[in-house]
Amino acid sequence: MNVGNEIVQIYQPDTSIAKPVQAVENLIALFLPHANKVDTQMDVNDLMNPAKYDDKLPVVLLLSGEIVVYRKAGDLLFAWPNAPYLFGLEGSHFRYETYRLKATKGSEVFILGREEAIDLVQHHDGALRDLLEHQTWLYDIMSSRDNLLINKNSYQIVCGLLLELYQYPLEKRLKMSGANYILDRSNLARSGVRKILAALRVGEFVDIQRGKLIKVLKKFPSDY
């Protein structure tokens, strides 16, 4: 690992991309009286499948718990949002064919049709502003993910995803493998990821215990 004279940060997750919680809660409150509850004890997979809803494009409302968002291509984990959250308002068939949503068991999830949701926004004062704020945030998240993965080498992707993982509270990091977090979100080889993680541990850039990321100790070197 080439540290050189200057240690630079490979990638820093943009903490300014904060969820507009009030806007999301306002939209959920508007949609909820018209939505149907999903039994997440039984039906947790592919919440975005229009075939389940008479071929109507669904909008997913997450009131409590978590949803895992996958890109169908490669079955890569794209996002792991917690409540409050909603997905599906962008509404193109391309979007529904690109992503798969899976609710964690016991999460409180409701579904309504996109056309009905858009009608509610159109006829409710202030809802359009909430919708635009929510959509801006969602597209920022997507752009941030692309910036992390596109035109990056394996080392840069590992460093970026480690720093992303480090944004989670310690109690949540202790429940997940650092290597699996990276592998679920990339097309990298397991052997290569483990080699890079081992080098970062030996160089005392990270504290990883039993596969869990405890702490990032210092900025990562620019080259591997």
C-alpha cells in the first residue's frame, strides 16, 4: 500500500444529503388514508411489482422498520432506507423494472397506486413543494451512489463503501459484516475485497474486529 507523503480521502459520503423528513412525513400523511396495508410477516419481497396490484404502478409507504432496495441487474444492494420513506412517485416503467424492494419482517408498509397519489398531490396545497423536495433528495442519493461506483477501481470502491458503512451507528455496524456490506453493493471479487481490508487493517487505517467495522482510524492512502 503506497501511503506516500500525503494521505488523501478517497471518498467522503456527502452528509449534506439529508432526508427531508418533514416533507416525507407530509406526503405519507396525505397518502395513508387511501393506501392498503401490506402484511410484511408474509409478503416482504418485490413490493414494486405492478402485477400484484392489477398492473397499477405502486407507491410504497414505509411507516416503521426498514426496506432494502436492490438493483435487479446483478441483484446489487442499492439502498437500505429506514422509516419514514416512500418510493415509486417517479413512476416510469423503467424505474419499476430497475429496482426491487424488500421489506424487513414486521415493518409497517402501505401501498397505493401512483396515479391516485399524483392526484392527491395535485389537489392538496403545499404537497407539490413536498414532492419536489422528496424527489430532489432521492435523485441526489442515486447520483451519490453512481459517483461512488462509476470509473472507480476496486480499492477506491472498497474505501468508499467502508466510509459509507462508517456513517451508520456502531450498534448497527456490529450486526453486519464489513466485507459483506461491500460485496452486496458491488461486483467486486470476495478475495480482492478481503485482501484490501486486510491491508487497511495492517496499516492501522481501520479497526475491524470479527469482520465488523469498529472505527476508521485515519484517512485512507491515495493508492493501494
